[in-house]
Amino acid sequence: MNTLSSLMRQIEQLGTPRSQPQQVAKVQHDGSKPEPDDRLRDSMLNRFFPKKSDRPKSFTAYKSKNSQSYLKNQARSPLLAIVAVISLSSTLGHRFYNQPKLDVGTKAPQTIKAPASAKVSDLKTTEEQRKAARIGAVAILMVDENADRKIYQELQQFLQHGTELRRAIGPVLFARPESLSTNVQLYLRSCPEWEWRSILAQVGDGSTRATPLSLESSAPTQQTGNQSQQEAIAQLQAYSRSVSKVDFKNLTDGISEVRQGYLNALDAMETKSVSRLGQIYNDSLFDLSDAAWLETQRGMSLVAKKMLAQGIPQGLPKDILKEAVRLQVADSVPDVSQNLAIEALTAILQPNLVRDSQETKQLAELAAQKVQVVTLEVNQGQIIVAEGQEISQQDFVLLDYFGLSRRGVNWLGLGGFVCLVGAAIGIVLLVERHYRLRRRDHLLLLLLTLSAPVLVSLGLPWTTLPAIGILASGFYGSAVGVTVVGLLSLVLPIGLEIELIHLVASAAAGLLGALMAGRLRSREELALLGVAIGLTQGIVYLVGTMIASVAAGSIWYVLLGTVGAQSFAGLAWSVVALGISPYLEHVFDLITPIRLAELANPNRPLLKKLAAEAPGTFQHTLFVASLAEAAARELGCNVELVRTGTLYHDIGKMHDPIGFCENQMGGGNKHDEINDPWASAQIIKKHVSEGLVMARKHRLPKAIQAFIPEHQGTMLIAYFYHQAKQIAAQEPTDLKIALAPGNNSTTLTIQSPEVREEDFRYDGPIPQSRETGIVMVADSCEAALRSLKDATHEEALSMVNKILRARWQDNQLIDSGLTREDMSLIAEIFVRVWEQFNHKRIAYPSAVFTPR
């Protein structure tokens, strides 16, 4: 027994490195480097203790630290949930900590009298009255000179158009009034063609008195009954008897020319008067004498000047405006043209009064200042509220002043509120269960949520809901962001005193940020989102205020200052969210699409170093990234995470680039010189541990670091494993090991250590997500696909399927979430990408490269 104990101590103390060249340092699961003789010590333990259960406790195998850390991060902490409920209830539930039992709207349990005489200021009522005075202030209007100028210009264009139409038909009278009366001349100019022909037929050529003739069947039968026609016939016959036949012929020819001009003018009026004002004119315009038309123009200009000087307000109904125009036109325009003037001015005159924002604001503030502080006076012994009476705001002010409102903790309400907060937390956990959040993520969500009630408790009129929406959605997705903002918006007014309109505006802005931030891929897009959030918050506040107050709708411009402040607040919180986002990403180890895009930039120091020191590995990485990214996109995985993780998965090869064939560039193989498969396997495995060291040094996110060990999992380094088995089978040797020097030294003879498979396997862990699983199979297939030259699609697909089947049967993908169906789809995608890279090119003739 003593001999065995001594032997164990010597085995544990065994630390002298072996002289054999194949012995190299081995990297443990926890990242520490063991003693150089670990492999020899393990071999000795296997010989003396075949059963692991018989070994000392210090030599018992252990699980991968990475796997333990992963499980630890995924576990939900009940303690954190309790802390969240307590902290949120304490910050959100102020209303229940000092809540009066005798509040506004409750009934008094007994008659309460004033214990002393006092004068108490009701500040809440005073502020409400002042706010109502500001909103209900009468608007101050001023004349808009630009509107007046436009109206005058339109009126002049209308009158000028009428003058041009009148000029087109010539003078109104084409004969002397003593020959033909004015009415007859107007009638002859505008009568229908068939009437004019009937008149000529009845008048004749002037030589003899013509008898009435029958007209064509198409003429109306009541033509002779027309009084104007009969009067025209009588005057023409009288004129024909007093002049010669030639003069009468000249008169009838002149009438025909005037009639033709009149018809042309009517056609021009119908075809050219396409504007709304031009359509007001009708044939009555041509019946006006020149003097009447001139007086009409002066009258219309005078009426427009008067009405614009008095001012036309916005929203004035058209019928009221038309009646006002009618009254003004009655004294300024001839009777024959009043209808034309009324229609024209009603159409031309537009509101010219605009609101004077500065003067109206001053008037509103003056009205608010005139509101005196509401003071409630009560005498000692006077009844404040009778038993059973509902307590009003004035009653509550007096009760609270005398300390009779019975303030205290509302335990029942507080308990219900705690349950409500717990239910809200449960909903958030239910929504985020698909996102596999860590405890640090839950802590960040808690801190973001606590910022809103803290600001409200400090009396600020704005909440952090826009910033919470942007950050929560950007970090954890739109679903989590919308859930957090929505639930917080519902819980805030229950536990805290907050103005509803402010809350609704902030909530709308926060929901917009939560919906959009998770979909954006650049900080420039987030900056534009901040502008949209500010506008949304301001517009919602304006609309909410106008709905809540009837008077606010007519003087909405009074609220523009407050609306601008709300918009600025929304924009400011967006800027704050953008500013602190990089710090939160580093402190809480978060990955966002924006951060992943920044890390994937080939100008990052680590990637530039990889391209310079291990160019073959860098090219290998790019092709693996193409394969993995295509598969991730097809399977609905996080494409940005796959792309970035693939770029960094082999950075550990920079510790010894020549130890990997892709960097040897046709030179000698380092492993041929070493000629020790154990040492070569350690060099290959070391690129994982060294990669993790580099990743931590450059502060890469844990999600990116996970690609470094998980892309190899616990795979077997098959080449050197089989080489070691061949060496062990061909050269069996015995080793003599001195356990301790000295007089009582013991010599132990053991067989050469057997080739153990675990010595040639990576330390893991195996892929824990679909993303790292995709990179593992892409990394495995990359070299095989590159080696294919003239293979067909079926041959390439068969080879890829063999590789994927080997990884599946080796249980490397058991924890990744990938399915057998996914394997088939991934194989097709890999072959398709390979075919895109391996496309055929035209062979150029040698003459192309011969200089002329």
C-alpha cells in the first residue's frame, strides 16, 4: 500500500520533460497548458488503473468548460426574476406607497370638519385653468399681403379676359339708334339663324312691302308670335321705305357680319375659357354697353378692395361670402351686370386673414397669467365633506392639507400591481424564449426598463420609451422591443402620475423605433429613424391635444412650441440610444447587425493580419464564408453572424501558418520534418486555443468566439491518427522511466503508449447552434470542393453528402439544431456555390498574348 501511494505521488510530481521530439504541450479544455509529460502520465494511469473509477479524484475526467459556460449562460436565474419584480414594482408603484384612502371620487365614510381656519392654494386646479386659458385664447389674425396680391392679380386677369371677348365682336351698336332701336340691334345680333332668315324673308329687299312667307318645315311654328321679332320686322320695313335699295342691302349685309362675329366670340368663349373663372362668362357679357362694362369693372375692383380690407377669415362658408358680396355689389355695380359680378367675386375672393402666432401666443400667456391662484378658504369647525358625499377636488385639497386624507400604503393595490408586473415580466420571457437570451441580456433589459419610471419620478415630462424601443429591438429583435415598450406603456400610468398625452406620444415613438430598429443594417439608417421618431412623437402629441381639447383644434398653432419640444425629445432620445449603443454592446457582449457588419470589415486589424501572415488561410476563410452564408440564408439563420464568425474561425492558425498546408505555397511540409503524428496533432489542435486567445485579446463577442472551437467540435484529426496507428503497429518499443532519483530509486518498465483516439480529437465543444454547425460542415467540405476540377454535379454532390454523413454519424451536429433534411439542402447549396466559383472560361489563343 505504501509502495502504491509513493508511486502515485511520483506520478503526480512527474514534471521532467521527455527528451523525445514528439512531445509537445497539450491544451486542456479550460485553456490552460498541462505539463509536458501529460500524455505519458495518462498512459501510466491507464496501465495501473484500467478502471477510471479506481483513479484518484484529481485525475477524474471533466466536462468541457465551454459547455458548462454555455449551459450556465442559458439558464434563467430565479433570483434575477425576483430582483426584476421588486425593482420594477418599487419604481413603478409610487402611487400605491402614499395613496390617500379619501381620494377624489370616493365617498366620505363620515362627516369631516376643518380642525382649524386656513387658506389653501389648489395648485392642480389653478394649472388646469391656466392651461384651458392658453388653449382657449382667441386667435389674433393679420392680413396676408401675398394673398391680397394674388387675388388682385386674378381679378385683373378675369376682367382683361372679358374685355378681349367683347373686343372680338366689335361695337355693340352697328346702326344709328334712330334707325334701329338698341333692343332690336341686340336681338338681331344674337337671334337664331332661322329667325334671321325669317325676318329677311318677311322684310324683302326693300323695293316692295313683302308679305309673310311660310317657312321650312324645320322652322318653329310660333315664330310670328315673337314680339322682338315682330318689332325688328316693323323697324326694318320702316327703314327700308326711308332709304334706297342699296343702303338697305348694306344694312342687312352689316347685320350678317355682326352676327358672324358674335358667333365667333361665343365659340371663343366656350373653347378658351377652360379655367374656373373663364367659365363664369356667358352671352350676357356681350349685351352690356361699353359704359356699363366700364362701370362694372370699376365696381368689382372697389368691392374687392373693401372686402379684402375688412378681411376674409379662414373657414368662412361660401354662402356667407356670397351674401356679403351681394350686399357690396348692389351699390357699386349696374343692375344688368350684378349677377356676373357676384359670381365672379365669389369665386375670386379667398381668405386673406392668417394667424399671427407671436401675438396669439402672447395673448394666450397673458390670459393664463390673469388666472388667479385658486384659493380655498375654510373656517374652524366648518364641514369639509358630509358623510356619504363624494369627495371633490376642492374637498381633497382641504383634507390633504389637514392630513385627513388618510395616506398610507395601499397593500391590496400594491399586491395587485406586483402581480401585474410579474405577469408583464412573464410575457417578456415568453416572447424572448426563441432568442436564447443570457442573464446579462435580462439584466440590460431590466436597466433599460427602469430608466423610464426613474425619469417620470424626477418630474420630467418625457420618458425614455423611444430609446428603449431602439436599443431593445436593435439588440434582441423587433418582437422583444415591441413587447417591452408596449407593456411598459401600459404599466406606467397605473403606478405613476403621468400626463396621458405625453405618454401616448412617447409610446408611439417607442413602438416605431422597436418595429424598425431591428431591421436596419447601418447607423445612417438609424439616424434617419431618429428623425422619424421625433416627427411621430410631435404629431401624435399635437393630434392627441386637439382631440382632448375642443378649443385646441381652432388654434392648433399655439401648441407648435410644445409640439416642437416633443419632437426634439424624440430625436434626442434616438441620439442618446445611438451614442450609448457601442458601449452597451461591449459591456454586455452584444451582437447587432451593425456591429457584425463592422467586425466583418476586411480592414479590421485582425483580418488584415490574417491576410498578411496566413494568406492561404484567409482565402480558405473567404470560400468557407461563401458556402456558409449561402446555406444560412437558405435555412433562415443569422446570415450576418455566420459571415462574421466564419471570417474569424481560423485566426488561430496565425500562431504557426506553415503548419497548415494552405499556407505552405509549394514549399516543404513541416510535418514531414517533425515525423511525429502526436506533435503534429498538437500543432493542428493548437490553432483553436490560440484563436481563442487572440479573440479575447481583440475583445471579439462571445458569439464570434464560439465559432473558433465549435467549427472543429470534437472531430478526429484522421490523417495523423492513422499515421500514429501505423507507427505503433510497425515499431513496438519498451520505455524505461525513472520515477525518482536517489538511493531508493525505482525503475518501471512499461510498453509504448497505445494510440488513443482522444489524443487526436479536438477538445470541443461540438456546435451549439445552427450557425456554428453550418460553418463546421462548410469548413469540412471546402478543401474537398477545391480539389475537384472536372467533376460533374452528381459527383460533387455525392462527395459532399459523404462528408456531411460522416459528421452526422460522428455526433458532431447533435446539439446544433440541424436536421437530416437540412443536411440534404446544405449539400445542394454547397455544390451550387462551388459550381458558381468553378465556372468555365474561354481558352484564349496564344496569339492574343503575342505583342504586335
